[in-house]
Amino acid sequence: MNPPHENVLVIRRKLFEELGSFQGLNFETDKYLKVFLARGNNLFLPRPVAETSPEYKQIIPYAVIACGQKVLHYVRGKK
């Protein structure tokens, strides 16, 4: 059985580097999000292409969920 065809949202790595690339979380959402989501700055690619092509960078959203002093923690992917 073939896996389902899945597209993922990407931007060109060059654009990311021009804005200031980073790894991990970055809380400067206004600096990046407005540019990333501007018409013409993003596109959908098949997952295998997005994961193997160095000229594109996937947009992977994260959220911090907190209630008072408690923060939700989870592990992404397999242990």
C-alpha cells in the first residue's frame, strides 16, 4: 500500500537566511511570519521533495501551552 500523497508548506531557504536563520524556537513571530506568509514567498511541495531539497525550508509550527505555572510538555516523533 502506498503512503498518502502529502504536501507541506515551504519557503525558499535563501529568504530564511536573508531574514536571519535560526534553529529551534524563535519568538520574533512578526519578523518572520508576515514575510513567510506573504503572497509569492511560500508554496506547497510534496513531502519527499520538501524533505530532501536543500533549497527549501519547511514551516513547522509550534505552540507553547501554559496554564498558570504549568506548561504542557510533549515529545515530537518517536522515542
